[in-house]
Amino acid sequence: MIPGFGGRRRFSDLSEQEVLALAISSEEDDARIYRSFAQRLRADYPASAALFEGMAAEEDQHRQRLIDLHSQRFGDVIPLIRREHVAGYYARKPIWLTENLSLDSIRDEARAMEAQAQAFYTRAAQVTTDAGTRRLLGDLAAAEAGHERTAEDLASQHLDDDSRSEEDRSARRQFILTWVQPGLAGLMDGSVSTLAPIFATAFATQDTWTTFLVGSAASVGAGISMGFTEAAHDDGVLSGRGSPWKRGLASGVMTTLGGMGHALPYLIPEFWTATTIAMIVVFIELWAIAWIQNKYMETPFLRAALQVVLGGALVFAAGALIGGG
């Protein structure tokens, strides 16, 4: 036992039987993870779901081979030992318990699972001095390498170029609906709607600190409002736009940033210096909005630029006229 680790054992202290039992439980866990991936992907990405079902079946086969080997060498009673019982055993973040995983995240986790297992068994085989244990760990490392090859074979079987392209397009569309679209709406609202109160206050008072306070209040207030509105008005079930809290977070944060961008320059005490920098920041914000619309929403750049620059100019003019009057 290791002091302070509540009963966890060193890998080097495990017997060959316990190492084999650990491998069996690990293969069982991996099969369950792959099936959970398949279940989550089945509705939107049927080809990838079939891939993970096949990988789970492969894990079942390897587990059965390990059980047969254990029965031959040690009998039918398999010790209960799992990853969390062993110090130094590779640990995995339980991202499979997370809701709304992206397709790329699931694919990356699957690749990491196989690579981690192979690397661990290879390192363990190198440090052991027992010939039987070294041979056993080498066999397990080879089995994990076989899993990666099997995954590639299954991918070519279930994911042809058309299927992968279609699923990638679906994943990109989901990313846009969940993150880009709410974030863009928030950035536009924060950048444009706060122009009037900020610059009206600036020209009315010519007090940079007061302008900063008004700008901060407007930005934070708008961010909170936009975030809760986005999260509350659509739960994403019917629209397919994803988690409402993700959308609310994207919208709220980007709204606040959009407003704070041209409020922060008013921390500079000199009024015209602060106002000039704030105007430059507004120009950058509006062009950033046009660029995002062009890249993700496929809006022609000139049209997007005309829309946001014209809208921003009108709101800025309104604020300046009101404040100056």
C-alpha cells in the first residue's frame, strides 16, 4: 500500500494474476465507453456509431481471450481490481459522462484510449524483471496495438469518404449553431448596442471615469440579459441548436466583451486620447464581426461589412448627437 493513497497499490507490487485481472476489467470498461459513444452518436452520426459498436465488440473479444488465459493459468475466480485501485496506472478523464460531446472530441478520446493502454503496457513490460510478467505485458501491448489497427479497419469499413464528409459537415453545423451563432449575436449586440450609451455619456460629460462606469454597466448588464435570454428561449430539443447553457454562455460572454472593448479605453484619463482609441476599437470590432459572418455564416464579406459598419455608424452617430446636444 502507498501512504496517503487510501489502499492503492503500486503496479510493481501486483502479481501476474492481478495484472491479468486489471487488464480484463480495463477491457470491459473500454467496451462500455465505446458503446456509450455509439449510443450518443447513433441518431446524428450513424456511420461513426457503427464504428464504435465494432470497436466495443473487439474489446469484448480481447476480454474473452484474457479471461480464457486467466482460467488456464489461475482458475475461474478473477480478482476484482480496477484502474482506480492501482497507483501509476493511466487515468482517463470521464468525458464520456459529459453531455453534448462533439464528434471530434469522441474520436480524439477513442484514439487516446488505445494509445494510452498500449503505451502503459509497453512501459510496464520494460520495467518488470519477471520473464512471465514481461511476456504477459508484451502480449497486452501487442493487443492494444491490434486495437488501433482494428479501429482503422473499422473506420474504412463504416466511414467512407462520403460518410465522413457528411458527419464532419454535421459536426461543423452543430458547432456553428451552438457556439458561433449565439456568440456572433452577442458580439454584435455588445459592440453595436452599447455604442449609443457609451459615446453619449462620453460627449455629454467628457469625463472618462464616468464613461467607463456607464460602459461597464451597459456591457455587463447586456451580457447577463443576452445570456439568460439565449439559454431560456430555446432548450435546443426541437431546434437542434445544442445545450442552452453553452449557447447562453457564448452569447453572454461575447456580448460583454463586445461592449467592454470600447469601454476600457476610457480608463485613460485624457478624454480625446481615450475616445480616439475607443473609435479604433469599434472599427476593429465591426470588421471582426464581418469576418466571422463571412467565415462561418458564409455571408459575402462586402455585404457583411456594409451591414455591420453601416449599423454601427448609425448607432455611434445617434450616441454622439444625443451626447453632444
